[in-house]
Amino acid sequence: MKKNEFLRGKPNRISQHYILDLFNWLFPIFSLFIGFWLSAQLFARLMNFDPRIVGYPILILKSFNNYRIYHPGLYILSFLKYAFKPGFGPYFYASLKPGLIGVILALSSLLFFSLLRNYLQRLQKLYGTARWANKKDLKKFGLLQSKGMILGQLAEADVRAEITQSGSIKLNTLHSSDFICHSGKTNTLLIAPTRSGKGVSVIIPSLLSYPGSAIIFDPKGENWSITAGFRKKFSHVLKFSPLSRDTIKINPMDEIREGDFAYADANQIADILYTSEAKADQASEFFNNTAKDITTAVILHIKFSPQYKEKNLTRVLRVMSIAATSSEQDDEGGEGLALIKEMISTDHGDEDMNERITAMASRLTTNPKERASVLSTVFSKLQLFEDPLIANATSSSDFKIKDFIDSKYPISLYLTVPFAHIDRVSPVFRLVINFMLRKFSEGETQFGEIKLKNHLVFFLDEFPILGHFPFIAKVMGILAGYGVTFLIVCQALNQIIDIYGQNHPFLDHCKNLVIFQPAKIEDAKMFSEAIGKESVIHDNVSTSGRKFSISLDNLNLSSQEIARDLINPDELMKLPLNRCLIMNHGMPPYIGSKVVYYDDEYFKGRVSLPVPIKREELLLECQTLPSNKTIDLINKEKNYIDNLKKQRIQKQEEKRILEEKKERAEFLNYLEPQPDEDEVHFSDPPDPDFTVLLQRLQEMETEEEISLEFQNEIDIKNKLEEVTDAQVF
């Protein structure tokens, strides 16, 4: 079994040092003895075994043809006596070679065992085994893929960084290198302070390299304008921009299925809308749960009630805002009773559905004060859908979530919003993202089976801004089995800790971690500790001597193994602006260079290609999706706009009639005296009461203001007539 290099060694036992010291002396002595013994035998042979010169042998081996063995000490004495006499020199020098070899071996062994002792001491690694990764490690852990999620490039790349006058970082590439890139089938966490180049170095390069489906939270719309044109070449590109008319539409209520799954789908929508904050109190939990219950009932009521043509969350809000009748006004907190009665009396086309909605509605008829508080909670969550732009963007659906599962080609969905409106609109994105994730993770999968035909990555830039995502925190690790992974981007780790707590799971679920120069000392300390310690040999030198002596009397050198951080927190906070720290579960850390997409030849032909701008162009991207193969989206849009125009004309006509009746009522009210209580007047048809006319006229004016929001859609009708067949993917 191969030894794990990252497991610390055990200290050498003292007996090992004794054995090493023993060999340190025995081997040199043995080498010297053998060398000079051989020299003595050779010299005796050269002297023809003359006893006057070499003396008598100490041993004669009769079994080996009377081989004579001479004492090496006599050889040394003979050498000292005859070496410098004429005629003896060549014989002594010829016989000296084995002895010299023995001396060399003895000295070499002393040096060898000294080095071996130090070498074994260095390899103990008693205090830590941390080290920096190399290219071989990156390849072993699958981080040198040709396409996918780009984290950086090799350290050998020459990237320059400078801080501009505005405080941002400007990067330039003088020499590029291989990308550090993984397939996208594992989660990635990017921690990068603001203006540090996270879009330039990771997000945009990944979108220009990753070949699968993607859902991109794009707060500034920058990623859409730079990358959508290239991704359009191999995928459907869709843009959901709820504060713009040029957007595709997403209506979660269109995803509600009939039959047994209807309640589950409606309840999922309500559950997302009323997601509790991480630190919610018990009272908030109670009203949230009750509001979730009644909202589920109203969603089902609108979805399956024939009297409502518009089946979306804006209609849910308006239906739940039905005013109490005059008889209910006497009851404190009578708000909502008219709606409850309507839900109970409506036929929803299925007896089980009628019973379910009736049961949920009946639970609100008990306590008027409690009902008022619950409805207040409902309105606080749904009031966002009163925004005419958001109401338009969520009024219907131009595609189905199932398209991500069934589509042959990848789908790239960009979620864009002006940065100033992120906080206000984030609940809409949270609803869309959460609902999609729950749909993707429905059902069962077999081992080795991926539910989505094209692997999907969620690019969640500025992730903490979106708020609390308990569902992602719970199932992030499981979603990879369904073919869904994440790139989560935040400015500092404490942003996640503030929302999800100290024991958040994101570091556990994200196999790949990319860190730019951290700004928080807490983050630097944590990552420094996670990187680990290395064992090093520290040499101590001590000297002693007299104060005024020319040289020192003593100099002592000792070595000791100590531990030190592979990188200190302060060193990590000074990480060069052109560098990034890359960590992967089980792999040593690697300091690489940042990627600069606008300087790299690989991206030159992929950047800022033409993108769909108008809604009709986006509809063409939706037309070839599996759910729209039998639907003509262009004609559907034309019919929708025609109906809006008819409704607007009809409301204007109703308003004109009401104004005429108002004028007539005012004139009659001025001319005719007030009748006595017993006097009865008859007319055919009777004029409505003047206060009723005023109330209805105010309602019409409000409805006209709402209808004006669709004027832009009516104006594009002529443009739609110029669009012919849908674009072929």
C-alpha cells in the first residue's frame, strides 16, 4: 500500500540513533582494515614473500594451497622502513592502492552516515506535511481540463496588476499559460472582494468556456452583453429581466400540474414566498405558516377557477385584496371574508380540490384579528407583484422548466436587474431559482443516471444579496446527482456566515475554492489554518569567547525540527493582486495567476457578439424549445396584445358611459328635490346612486392606470408582423 505523504511521521526511537552511530564507526574501521590487509598481501607477493622484508605470515591456509596471510601492521612498519630507500618505492606504491581505496571508503562512509542522519531527521515531518501543489497535482485532481469552469491559470503566466485612480484593479496579460479548469460537475466557491476582478478572471471566462446549460444571476447585465452572443451559437439564450419590457416571461403558476401533484406544486410556491429568515422568532413563524396555508389555497383557487383568466401571482395578490362587504365591516378584522366565501362557493372542477380549498379557507374564519394579521403578512410578501413591470414579467410563461431536462441543446438563462433594484427584486429571483431547483430535484434517479440531458451550473454572483436560501444549503450536495452544480460568489466569508450561521455547509459542498486577496483578517486566519503547517529544520548557532579576543573560542551548531504555517494570515492578506489561491478537497493549495479574458487569444473571437435585444428576438430563442414545438409564440404574443388593446378600449368605453351617468346624476340631483322617506320613484332603468357612480368611476380610473402599463406591448405589434418563421437553432 502506497504511503500517504500527508500523514505525519513518528519520531525516530533512540535505539535507531544508536544503531546508526554503531554503523558510523564500524564501517570505516572495517574498510580500513580490509584495505590495508589487501595491501599487505599484495606487497608480500611483490617481495616474493622475503621474510627479511615482510616478516613471517601470521597464518598459512593449507587447504588453499598454503596461502600465506600477513599482518597489515607489519606492512605499515615495512612501509615506514623501506618506502624511501632506492628500489623499494615502485613496489610500495603498487601495493598501496587497496589501502587508499579503504581510506576513501572509510571517509565516504563517515560522510554518508552523517548525511543519512540529517536526512532521516528532516523526513520525520513531526509537526506538519503541508506543501504547495504543482502541475502534476492539478492534473491528478482534474483541474487541467480543456473546457469548463475556469478558476485561473498556471503560475508561470505573466499577468500585471495595477490599481487605477478609481480604486479598481486593472489586469494585463503579457504571457498566458494553461488554464486551471474543471469540468463543472463539482461545486465552486469564489471569495473575492469588490473590484478585485472576479468577473474578468472567473465568471466571464467560465461562461465563454463552459459547454453545458447555465442559469446566471447577472446583477448588472454585464455577463449578458459579453457572453450571450457566444453562448447563442450552441445554446438557447434567454433573458429574464423583470424590470424591462424586453424580457421573457416566467410564471411559476403555469408549472402547477393537475391531479395529485397540484397541491404540492402550489405549496412549493407558497413555501418559497414565505421562507423564514434564519433568525425568525416563533410569532413570525406562526404567521408565516398560516399565510403560507391560505396562499396555497388561493393559488389553487385561481388556478382551477374558471372565472379567472389570468392565473398568476399578481392575480393572487389582487384577489386576496378583495374588500370586505358592508355587513362585514361591522366585524373588527372582517377583511378577507368575502374571499373566503368565494373560495368555498366556487366549483373548481374536482370534488377533492373543492374539499381541500374549502378546508384551507375555513381555517381563516375563526379569529378576525388573527385573520387580519395573516393577511398583512400575505400582502407584505406579495406586494412586489403589484409593480406593473414585475406583473408583466410573471404574467405567463414563454418556456417550461422541463425544457432544461428535455432539451437536446443547452439553455442559458440570464437573470438581470439594475443594481439599484437588487434588494427590492431579489424575492422574485429567489422564487424562480428555488422553484427551478425543487423541480430539478424531484423524482428518483438510478446510480450513474443524470436527470438533465445537459449538465446545469448556477452562476450566482453576489450570492448573499439574494437572501436566505435554506433549500440550497440543505440539498446542494445532493443536486450534483441530478446534474446541477453551483458557482457561488461572495465578497467575504462572513457574508455567508451572517445569513447561514457559523456552521454553514457551503465549504463542505464546494469542492473547488478560489480566493482572491482577502480583506478580512478572520477569513485569512481560517484559510491559513486550513492550508496547514509544514515541518522545517531550524539551525541554531551559538558562539562564545572573550570580549576583546581576536577570534571566538567556541561555536556550536544544533538543528531542531519546528512547525510553521505554509502561509501566514498576514501573507495571505498581501497576496499579489494578479494571483489567486486555488484549493481543492484533498489537494495541496496552489497559487496561480488570474485570467484576463480581454487579453487572452482564446477568448478574442467569443467576446461581445450580437445578442437578442427585443422581446420578439427572445421569443424566437424560446420557439424551438421542446415545450413550444406545438405553440406559435409569435401569434400567441400578437393575440395577447390584441386582447389587451380590446380590454383597454372596452374600459375606456365603460368609463365614458359612467362619466355620462355621473353628469346626468349630478344634474338630476341639482334639479329634483329630495323625496320624502315614504315617497317612491320609479324609472326604467333607474339611475344608480350617485355615491356608487363615484366609487365605480374611481375604480375605472385605477384600472386605466394599470392598463397603460401595456402600451409598450401594443406598440410592438407592428414590429411582430415583420417577424416570419422562428429561428432554427
